[in-house]
Amino acid sequence: KGVMEGYNGTIFAYGQTGSGKSFTMQGVVDPSSQKGIIPRAFEHIFESIQCAENAKFLLRASYLEIYNEDVRDLLGADTKQKLE
């Protein structure tokens, strides 16, 4: 609700390798009951935008991985490329 009022939102997943962070964030398309946080949040945001009247929205999203002090953009064309 706060995001739709103009506040920034952050979802931070932290944990041991193999603990299910990526699955929790992404999930799977089918069955829809196993969608992750990201697709569910996007659905909610876009539904709210469609219902809004007389308002403009700017939606910006990033999906980063930090592992062994290397940062990678998981939405980029090359998810293996390290960022500075």
C-alpha cells in the first residue's frame, strides 16, 4: 500500500546458499499457487495502477545478487557479468 502512495519499497532476501531465496522471490509459473514474491507484487502494483484515476506512476525495479562481494544484475542481459 505504501508503494502505491509514493514510498520506496525493498524486499531483501538473505540466507545460506541453497536455502530457497531465489524460489521464494521468483517461484514458478505453473501452478500459479507457487508464484514468487516478485510476480505477485508486480500483479498487485499493475492492478492498482489500472484502477487509479488522475495519477501518473513511475515504476522502477532492480533484482540484484550479492555473492562473495560480487554484485550481479539478475534482470540484465548477462546475469553472469559483475557490476562495479
